[in-house]
Amino acid sequence: MRKIHLRQTALSLFLLVSLVSLAACGNSNKTNETSAGAASPSASAAASSQSSSEAPSPSESAAAADPAADLSKVTLRVGQTGWGTYEQGLKAAGLNDTPYKIEYSVFQGGNLQLEAIAADHLDLALTSEIPPIFASLAAGGGNFKIIALSNSNTLNQEVVIPKDSKIKTVADLKGKKVAYVKATTAQYFLVKILEQAGLTWNDIEPVELSTADGLSALLSGKVEALASYGNAITSAHDKGATTLASAKDILSGNFPIEATPAAIADPGKHAAIVDYLSRLNKYSEWTRNHQEEWSKIVAAATKQDVGQALQTLKDGEAQRPTKIVPISPAAIASNQDVADTLHGLGLLENKIDVSALYSDAFSAEIK
């Protein structure tokens, strides 16, 4: 398989670790990032009245997988975030013997994957709930549909404070400098955490920084709290920072899987996508049964301690085991709440109906 590396500015490193522990969301009131996405109370009520296995309202006619398709002539172009988790995972699990070719491209954020999809350089991508919202504003609606979900744990997404901080509660953040990563799950869950404490975005002094710069600002005392995820949170704790508030019960764990309309409609690529998603589920099961072996691979790729990688995997699997599932009304409600929150912050000029971004073209096959 040919491998292409695209090095660009990072939006989110959370998927580096979370893909080893993608897990199912409980109810829509406890909804992720870097999936981001907690369903609002009203959205939760609407979603909870329907089974998550029901097909959502948006439906798109597409060619079904053709069992007679010659997959040896198919090349599936797949995006990855970070260090190439999919490619390495399928190889480690002995699942890389696909009857079709896979062309992997490695990105440093889900938004960059969707830029590649818009330019027709990818057939398949995986992101958090936020990138599809902004990508849909591009010409042609971004050239994608959300066809399935990877459900993950929601750990390591927190608001942290430095060692010996005088801040004791979220309410104490009023008037304080709080670093965050703009238009990511960090900004989303920070808003929700503030609301739970009776505060608004205007009650703090938000400081927009990257994950790395936010961590540096926290440790140097330039900000008094940090809302971030993944390796930044792990590193903060290693430096003595403590958790002020966790987003584990706010975020959904939903990571949308996007495909181009052309790939959905093409019988050969459709069949390849169905097979590929099945292999990802098998790979996730393999990681659960080979935790130490997989943790060594993760540690080598991300330059972290093997014990730390193993504990991250165990904690994530204990919260929500990794699983790829069909789209559902609850997932759409969760994503809608994310879009509405971004609109409320002024990051979106107009409200967006996220249901238009979803397609149930693969739902029956994934079930």
C-alpha cells in the first residue's frame, strides 16, 4: 500500500490516542471530540424517544455494495489523523490483506481531511463533530456525507489548573484568563462547563491558543486555566496540573466517518468501504485482546511511556469500548447541539441543519 504524508498545522491530536478506544455513547444528554458534542436538554429529549438503531430522517439513494464487483481494481483513499493509527492497527491485527488497494494519507487534524475530501483527494475520512459543520459551508457542501460513526471514550478532555492554583471551582474562573483551542471540542465543552457553573463565555477572559501553546501558557502562569484534550492534558498532569472539570459526561464520543458522494454511489468503492469499516471493528476488538502489544506500538509512535499508553487504553476501554455504528437520531441531535453552540458563540454566521450532512446509505450494511 502506498502511503502519503501531508504535514500541516495541527487542529486536534486527540485522535492519536482515542482511536485505540473508540466507544459508544450512552444517552444523548451525555454526549464527545474531539468528537465534540453534547446534546442539549431539548435535543436529548427528542432523541431519547427514538431507538439509536432507527434510520435517521435524511436518506440518500446510492448504489449498494455489489458482491460481484472486482475489488482488485478498487483503490480506497483513506485519511488518518496523527501518526497513522489505522494503517498500523490493521497491520498489527493481521487485517491489512484487503482485496482492494488502500492509499493512506496522514493529516494533523480532521478539518484537513475534509479539505482533502473537498478537493477529491480522499474517499473516506474520520473527524470530530466540529469539522463537518464548517466544511459544509464550502462550495458543493464540502463534497461529503457522514455515513457512520466511530464511538469513543471521552477521557482526557478537561479544564485544568496549574499546581498550587487558588482556583477551586469553575465559578472561580470568572474574570480569569482561560486558554482554549478555537472551534474545537475544547471550546465547545468549555462553554458547557461554564454554563453548568452559572457562567457565560463573557464571564471569562478567553485566550485562543494552540494545544502546545496553551499548555506552555498554563505552565508559565500566563493563563490561569486551560481547556484542552489528548496529549496536552496528559502532559499538563505530568507537570503537576490538576483537573478543575472534566468533559467526560458532556461529550458524546461521536466521531463522524465521512465519504464522498462519488464513493458512496460507486459499487466497488461502496463495497470496499463496508469491508474496511468491518475491519476497523475487528481491529478494535484485537486491541482489547492485545493491550500490551498495541500500547507498545502507540508509545513508539507518539514518544510516550508504554505504561502511560497502556493505562490510557485501559481507561478508555473501561469507559466506552470502541465501536463503529450506524448513524442515529441521537447522533444527529448531538451534532446539532454542537452547531447551535458554535452559532451562539458567533463562529457561524447562520444556523445550520446538520441532518443534511448525514446519509443512511451504509446503515443497513453496518447493522
